[in-house]
Amino acid sequence: MSDLARLGMAVVLAAFVSTPSAHAACSDDRVEIRGDFGTVRFRVAVADDPRERSQGLMHVPEMPRMSGMLFVYERPQSVSFWMANTLIPLDMIFADETGVVTRIHENAVPLDRTPIPGGDGVQFVLEINGGMARQLGIDEGDELRHPSVSGDLAVWPCDAE
């Protein structure tokens, strides 16, 4: 079963909010974000090639609460998303090559074809259920951690506590 199919299934996935000192090692299926609120973890499918990125979360009827999809680009660039064929509202969290959150677009409207620009210098985009970013307190300037963020550049590298 593909990562996208697993993500689309309504299964309970382990994810939780913790204190900044309770970090586990990085893994490909988890994104962590830390900020003034503490640390939050999301189970993710990774879209790191053009085919996976173009498919995204289209046609996914529901997504477990602390889950999402991480879009990984080869280099920082200007990106724009839309919600064509996407059935659930999403928050889009845009981050630069260091993992710093640069922009958050809240509650993107399902099936809307209006472009959602992420800005320049975006290398990572985390899509989560609509409204979650605000509910958890995620904000611009927070730090994202995942093995795809280069350890040389990462503000919060995988080997840091």
C-alpha cells in the first residue's frame, strides 16, 4: 500500500504534543515543529518527486488529526498550491531551506482552483488538516524538523535535542 493510500485511510496514528526536551530521533514519516507552544509531531507521507507533489492530497476523503503530507523540493524556490480535486480543508505551512516557517495559509478551501502562493525561497510545505496550525499555536518563525532538512543548514537538526 502506498504512503498516499495509508494516509487517506481513517486509521489512528500516534502523534502528540510534547515539551521541547522530549524529542525522539528524526524519521522519514514524522515532522516535528517547535515554537513558543512547545513541540508538536505529525505523521506524514513525503512527496519528494514531481509526480508525488502533483498528486498531493487530491482525492483523499479524510485525514487523521495529527497527520499530513510534507512536500520536499530539491532547492528553495517560489511555490504555489491550489486545492483542485482536494476534498478536505488544509493548512499549508511553508518553510525555507533551514526549516524556518515563513508563511502559513489557513483553511484552504476544498476544490478551489485559486492559487495559494507560498512566497520565495520555499523548500518544504507541510499540509495538515485545516485549522490545526491556529489550534496548536504554530506561527511564522517556528522551526520544522525532518531528515529532508539538510543538517548543515537546519536551525533544528535531527541530531539536536
